[in-house]
Amino acid sequence: MDTMRDRLAPVVSRLLDEDPRVAVVLAEIGVDGFAEAVRRHPDRVVNVGIREQLLVGAAAGLALTGMRPVVHTFASFLIERPFEQVKLDLGHQDAGAVLVSAAASFDWPAGGYTHMAPGDVALLDTLDGWTVHVPGHPDEAETLLRHAVAAGDDKVYVRLSLQANAAGRPVDGGGFLTVRRGSSGVVVAVGPLLDAVLDATEGMDVTVLYATTVRPFDAAALRRATGTAGTDVVLVEPYLAGTSAGAVNEALSDVPHRVLGLGVGRRELRRYGRVAEHTAAHGLDARSLRERIGDFLGPGR
């Protein structure tokens, strides 16, 4: 199976052909995939070099002229390093762009902590007006990329990962999908963690919601689910643990509820290892999830 990132250049290159507003801004990373697009649209594919602050600043400038920029590099270089530009050049100036990341939380362990960004979604939560897509399969990534570019002049973040579920789901860039129904709690599985959650909750009497668009958070879907499944909620997110706990608390503010936030821990894992080893170390493999979810919900769930 190809990866989510494998879909980026072909999809965006077609969008360059279809829409004269679309532009691409790169900082060396991913340049080879756009070689043909550069030949066809040399004025709308810009490589700023290894200058991530300029990457976002240039995108904001293009947006202010009426363009729809698609901006790509690793998550740590797209959200964390140029955060001031994300905050001011895009946010303060109300300039829209589509930020598309790679490497997710720990997709390239050999790159070390400089190439890991488990706090990216939490960091964007400090700003207003961002839509955040977290696809769990290459087909979903393609759909959500098209949604993001077509979203007027909105500010959109698309978080791509090498980790993926075995099959794609019919996502629409909006609400959560109900994948399994139960009566003893709700588990919200985000993006590429759905398969692990389904394995972990096999035989449990829980509702499983699948989230690929996490901002705005689908409070209505969560309320519907907790109305029949009870108000114990487990979040399983492929980034910093508890990132969406505040959104859950807000959605259920008028009813007693409990929330368990599972995700990437704050403790830095200083050995490179492999992706699967990082997943297990953060307790996001199916065996660990089953134990942690079962302990939270209690026996017999």
C-alpha cells in the first residue's frame, strides 16, 4: 500500500492544473515529487530552501494576494519551528493556507526528537479558527487534501502519517463516524489508531467513534453517542495524550462524565528504535490499549 504522503504530490499537482489559485510552497522537503508540476506551473511552485519561517511567511503573502497556498514539510518544521509565523502571518492577518505535514509524532525515529512533533495539534489549539484533519488511510488523505484546498480561504492543517489503518473509511471532512455501537462507554479513535482501537475493544460493550477531522471537534456526535452508551469517554489520539480532553469536557459540560486521554506521552524516548517500539512504549498498541481502556471502564465492560 502506498503512504499518505505518496498521495500528496499527485493530488496537489492535479489541483494546480484545475485551479489557478492553488500554489505550492516547499522548504526542500518533498521537492522531487513536484518536478513535473514545476515544469507546468513554474510560477506557482515555490521552494524557499531550508527556511521554515520564510516557508510560512511566503505562503501568507501568497494568500493575501488571493492565492490558495499548500505548504509542506515535516510537522516539527511546519508547526513548531515557525510557530510565530503561523500565529502572526497567517492567524493575525487572517490569511488562509493549507499546511500539510509529514512524520507525525514519531514516524522517523532515526531522525531523533528534532523530527518528532507530538505536540503539533495541541499547539494549534492555542490559536483560533484552524480546521485539523488527521486521516487514517491514504484514500482518506486524498479526500481530505481536496477538502482542505477547496475550503475557501480557511486555515487548515492536514496531518499525514506513515502509520495507517488497513482500509479507508468514507470520510467527508466533517463529523465522526460510528464504527461500533455499545452501551458502556465511548471510545474516540483518531486517524491511524482506529485499527488498534478496534482490536483492543473487541468484545467490549462500547461505542467506537472514528475521527479524521478533529477541529472543529464533533461535539454533537459525541453527545449522541454518550446518550446511549454512557458518559465514560476514552480518547485515543496519535499525538499528545489528552489534547482533545478539553473539547470533550466542553461537549459534556452539562452532564457528569469521566474522560481518559490516551496518546503520546510527554516523556521523551531517547533511543531511536522503530515505530512499533515507540507505539508500544507510549501504550498505543492494541494490547496496551485494551488493558488501559478496560481498567478505566471497569470489569464487565
